[in-house]
Amino acid sequence: MTSTTRARPAHAGLVLGIAMLVTGCASTVGAEPLDGPGARRVDGDPFAGLAPCDDQPFVAVFRGFTAEGEQAEQPGSSPSSDIYGVRPDGSVSPVTTDLGSYEFGIADDAATVYASPTSVVGPTAALAPTADRVVAIYPATGRWTVVLEASDVGGVSPAPDGSRLGLTVFTAGGPTGAGASVPAVVDLPAEAAPRSLPPAAATSRAEPVAVATRELAWSPDGRRLAFVTTLPDATQEVRVTDLASGASTAVHRSDATVALLSLDWSPDGTTLLTVEGGAPTGSGGARDRAVEIDVATGRSATVLRGVHGDLVYSAADGSRLTALDNGPEGSAVARTWSRTAGGRFVTTSEAPIGTEVGVVSADRLDIPRCALR
């Protein structure tokens, strides 16, 4: 499997170390629902359940890798990538064409993609942060505008009403002097620097929180921002911050052998979906599992096993999940799972994606809420 980890500066090495546990995970081909293989029923149109968003061209966007991009590595030995859009008929068109290795998010009305390309020049050995641009891309016209510049942007997520952006940015200093990536919010238009969210509650550890990952998700009402934080002992937490009060709460924790690979908020605002990635089995099988977290109670339930990578809700009632994966012989595959009466998910659709534009692998799927029905 081609590694799709974004190039990161040295201060994010802890996250990269965790990601190495899952780099060799097998494809989700053969992944079985908890209700057993007999429930599996598959067709060939994973995006058929999405609705067109008025006159906007795309119902989903993703990060795609081509053979050319795999030869053009960014710092950190990561292949270069571009953003691609999925049209209502399932066809794919490029949103960017410059192999910029983007982090991105699409607005809920599908009218704007906010994105940050990786800087060509990484931080110095002293951990000086890079100045990353965040751009607004308008898919209907292809127009770009620069929204802001911030230090080492590692994640981009627009609020549901488009009034704010959630980011991860680098801050220097701290007790160890090493600095860290932290979640931040900026009002749009960006007339001031992003403001960091309050730190996690004090713990017995002397060290600061190590890094906030690219995983950011807004609640549907725009009042809360969820993100993944990696602690100094390599455990990870899903945290939820109330933007009005500043209160930050840990709702889920994984141990040091598990990497939290994605994060999405259910359309009704009660549940967070994450993929817990673990090292593959001795035979190369995937140990990854999809977990739903009740935000109010912190209780979690495994709803799907053997799925690797980014997984998002793709139905307005939370009854469908969609992910992108690497298929055989240099291809990308889209897969959809539907919820059974027992609350688990079974595979209902799978098909190659992006072959017409040369995509050989893909990840980082994002679906605007206007496309959910």
C-alpha cells in the first residue's frame, strides 16, 4: 500500500511513529461486518446515495495520488497529491493540478474548498515553523483566493455556516521549548491570526500535549469542534471543545498501539465516528475497526472491522458510511456500508474511482452536508 501520510516537520514525529504502525495495513477488500459475511450485498455505485448541491459541480472531494505524484515526493518522503471532486454521476475531475499535497475541507454548501498545500521548504532543525497558505477554491469557476497564512497548517475544516475555519497550527515554546501543533479557529474573512483553543485540562504529566492531528470535525450546529490529540506517551484522545465556553472534554482514548485515522461527526450531532488503526496481523490482515462514540456519555461501540483509513457518514440519518481505499494493481476504490437493523454496517457498494484521470490511490474523503439525503 502506498503511504499517504502527509509530510510533517520534526515536531510531529510522534504522530508519524504511530502512523508507521498502520502503514502496512491490508486493503479493506474482504472486510466483514460484525453481522457476518452472509449479510454482504454489493452493487457498483458508491456515490449514488448523494444528492446534487444546487449548481455546484461536486458531491464529494478527496485527495488523489497519480503515478506522476508518486515520483514527486514532498519533504519527509511523502508522495505529492492533488484534490479531486466527485460529480453526481460518480465521475471525477481535478480541483487542483499542481501536486501540492493538500489538506482540505469542503464547505457544507459545496461552494468552496478550503485547502492548505504543503510547503516545499520544511522547518529548520530548530523547529522554526513554516508559513503555510490557506486558500479558498471555488469549484464552479476554478477561481482561487488566499484566505490567510499560518504556521505549519496541518488540518483545515470549515464551520457549517462558513463563518469560521478550524485549523491545526504550530506554536513555539512550552515547558520543553519544543512547541506543538494545536487546534485553532479563525473567523472569516481572516482579519486576525488564528486563535488557539484552550489547552487540555492539567494532568499529572509534566510535558505538554504533543500534537493535535489533521483530524478536525465541526458539530452540525457549529458550536463544537472535535479533534484528535496525541499525548507524550503516544496515546491519543478525541477531544471536543465548546467554542462559546472554551471547555474541552476528552470523549475517547486509544492506547499507544492504536492510531486514530479519521474523525467525522454524525449528522444529528450526537456521535463521533473514528477509525482505530492497528498493526496488521501476522498474515497481513487488517486489525482496523470503525468506532462510534456517544459524545454525551463517552461510550463507544465497534460498528465495522477491517476498514482502513478515512471513513465518513454519507447519509443524513447516519445510516451509511463511505471510504476510499487502495485497490489492486494501482487503483483507488470507493466503498459504502449501510447500517443494519442491529446497528452494524454491511458493504453495499464498491467501485473503482478516478481511473479516468489517472488516480492510482486515494484518501481524505470529505462530503458536504448538502449532498446528504
